[in-house]
Amino acid sequence: MNFKVMGSGMRRNQLVLKQYDLSLKKDENELWLEIKQGNENALADLFRIYYSRLYNYGMKIVTNREFIKDCIQELFLTLWDSRNSIKEAYSVKSYLFSSLRRTIFRKLKKNRATYERNKKYVENHFHEPMNIEQLIVHFEIEQESKQQLRNALKNLGGRQKEAIYLKYYDGLSNAEIADIMGINRQSVYNHVSGAIQRLQQFIH
């Protein structure tokens, strides 16, 4: 799907989903440069490419569909409005994920109690729905161990779950994950390796 933007003064109610021609797909870095040059179609293409991934990630932080959709819309509107001042992104993926994370918590801050509660929950739990089948492939686990894997995931800390999600579901590097989560690379390595060790303890 694709969303059409209506010039620099576009507003949320002017975003319209339309069918997308897959043959038009471009490299995300090329799209980024075209956005900086004022190409509305490039912004729409980037939106289509990343919408589902951003939505799934956002729903792990706050399980409110309309809220997450609104945050994603705001992210892309802000990107468009600031296109003349944005710098080249070393990773478009990490830029979008980290920007969505910041947008979510900034909007939650409007209600301080809700913000603190959700921030603490994310840090300690991260929302559960994870693709067990993908983890089975990644860790070469037998199908019979599926329930053990589910139980093992419940015993991971929130930051461990988030790091595992970003690394194995979205294929992000430790540097990209560090940027998204606001921590250093060593901390990412610690979270991922610690999570793998705990998963292996429960499964084997």
C-alpha cells in the first residue's frame, strides 16, 4: 500500500492509502535522498516499505492500534516537514524505528502517569506477541520445544525481549539497535547474549 502526500502543508486527513506498484521499489537510501530533495513519491514509497514493520514494533510497546497508527503518521509527516534540514541517515531503518520509539513516548508524556507506567512496563516486560516460528528457525529448535520456548520468553527481561525482537525479527545490527534503544553497543550485546543464554537454559 502507498500513501499520497499533498505538499509541504499536508495534514493527517490528507493521507490516502492506494495500491502500490512493486516494480517501482527503490533502495531505501536512494528514497531518503529523494525525500531530502522534495520528492513526495519517495516519502510514500518509504512509508509503504516500513509501515508494517513499524506498526508491529510499536504494538510491542503500546497495544493500542489507533495510537500506534497515529504515531507512525506523525513520524512521516514530521520527516516530510523537516526534509530540508534532515541529515543523511547511516541507517534509514534505525532512524525510523528510533524516531517512532521517541514519538510514542513523547505522546505518552502528555499524560505523565500513563507515560511512566508504559515506560516502566516496556523496560521490564516488552509486549509478548512474538513469532515463535521465526525463533525456532533462528535458534534451530525442534518444533516439540515450542511451548518451552514460549515459557522461556516469559522469563526474559523487557530490554532483552526488545533487543531479540529487533535483531532476529527486523534484522537490525547491534549498532542500529543501540541507536533505537538509546543504549551503547556493549549493552545491546549483553542483552542479546544474555537472552540467548536464558533461552537455551530453558529449552535444553
